[in-house]
Amino acid sequence: MSEKRKVTVDGEEFEVEIKLEEGNWEVSIEGRTYTVEVEGSERKTSRKRRAAKSSGSSGSGVISSAIPGKIVAIMASEGDDVREGSVVIVLEAMKMQNEIKAGIDGCVKKIMCKPGERVEANMPLMEITNKLGSDD
């Protein structure tokens, strides 16, 4: 699955399409595709995605960012009900705003960040508890 991002190279801004392929990033710029190797990127990216998927079966979900950045907005409060796929945090990274979505349906148990705060990759930002057994 690929996504579009804006990147700056030598002071020039480009809109690129990126996707992770076999541990390397494939970056398409203006019709040309480049392979970019980033140390540790496969492990960090795959860990984040697996955690979001598996958290549904375990009954809780810890949300983290795959990349470092600055928290722009928190779209839910502790105690709020959220749906899987709903935007719960907006993170600015590489001059782009990225929507971080809930991985499960549930209730926001704990928020571990605040707007304006700089966060590192894989840092826990929010915990959602599955409301299994409660009213649907």
C-alpha cells in the first residue's frame, strides 16, 4: 500500500508516492522510481502495523506514530468512545499533517501526549480499551 507525502530535497519540495517493499522504501518522484534504504525502517514500520492489527484480538490498543513529529491535535478525550479507523491524533512530520487512526473500536483509556509536544517514532501516544461485553 502506497501513500503520498511531501518531501524536501536540497531545498526543493516534491510530492512523492512512497511504499515499503522488502525492507526498502520505493519513492516515486515525477514518474521516476528510486529505492531508498533506511536503517531500521522495516522493523519500525512493520512493528507499528502489526501492533494495530493484533491489538483488536487482545482487547486493547496502544496507538503510536511510525515517525517522529509534533502533535498538532488530539481528536478524542479520555473516556470517549472511538471507532476503528477514526482519526484520533494529527501529527506533523516532514512538513505534512498525518492522521493517526484508531486500530480498534473502544474507549480512550489514556492519552500520553499533548498538542505541541514533539514525539519520537514508536512512542505510545494513546491507549484504547476494547469495550468487549459492553453495550453495542
